Amino acid sequence: MANFNDFLKILHNVEGGYQELENDSGNYNSLGQLVGTNWGISAKTYERWIKRPPSKTDMMNMPKSVAVEIYKQWYWNVMKGSSFSNQSIANIIIDHGVNAGTGTAAMIAQSVLNDYFGFHLSEDGVIGNQTLTAVNSVSQERLHELYMQARIAYYKSLGSSFYRSWMTRLKSFVFKKKA
């Protein structure tokens, strides 16, 4: 089964420390203030965690341990990461949850399973028992390849200036047979 700490090692390589890019919507709190992101945690995600709009100082001083706890509770656990039979599959799907939202990541997985493996899953954006069973029952290498292609297509569809950064990020999520 997949392991959160193994996922976290890769995530720490693709999510750095503090940054505050004006053209990144994730850097704004609910008041529309540019406060940045830290450890890959967006201003609005941190706002939900601390239950108030964060300031720039709050974002800059977010402990890495808090970011790890957010990743564990709101991404890994929500997407049932420990129930994936293959670490590489858990890594690529849950990382997309971090990057694009858990619902988007789950819907892409469901769509790939339906379109290429003949399942009839509800594309509801929730990793439930049926989706997990489907994920764990197919060729893990092929699923990884198709999910990677779907992520690239998703990023292209956004037409964002971050496309090159996202492609660099994806290079960290290679398939490992024994993962």
C-alpha cells in the first residue's frame, strides 16, 4: 500500500517555501490581499486551516509541520492515499489533488478509468470504494501513463503562464514498478 511519507519526499521537492507571485490566484486571501503561499499551501487553504484570512506575515511564518499536516489531512486522507496499492499511482493522483484540487484529480482518474479501462464510474470527483477498486485492479503502469497524459491535457487547457512549471513538476512523478 502507498505511504504518506514516501509521497511527502517527492512533494517537498516540488513545493518550495514562500513565494508571492501577483499572477497566481493562490496567493490571495479571501479579502483579495496578496499574501503569498508557503510550502505549496495557498492562502485560501491556509485561511480554512486557521479560520481567518491570513496576512503576509502569517504565510511567511507558516511552520513546515503545519503544511505537512494539511497535506496529510486534506489531501492524502481525503483521497484515501493509503488505500492505493501502488505508490507511484498515489503520488501522481494525489499530487494533482494538491496542484488542481482533490475533486479535479479524482474526476480525471475516474475519466481515465472509464475511457481506457471500460469502467462505468460516476465522475463525481470523490475517491470512493468503487474508484479505489478500479484503480487497484488495472495495469498500474498503463494507468500512470494515461493519468500523466490527462494531467498534461488539463494543464494545456488552462492556457496558463505556469504551464512550463507544471511540466517540470510532472518530471518528479515517474512510474516505479516496485513502488
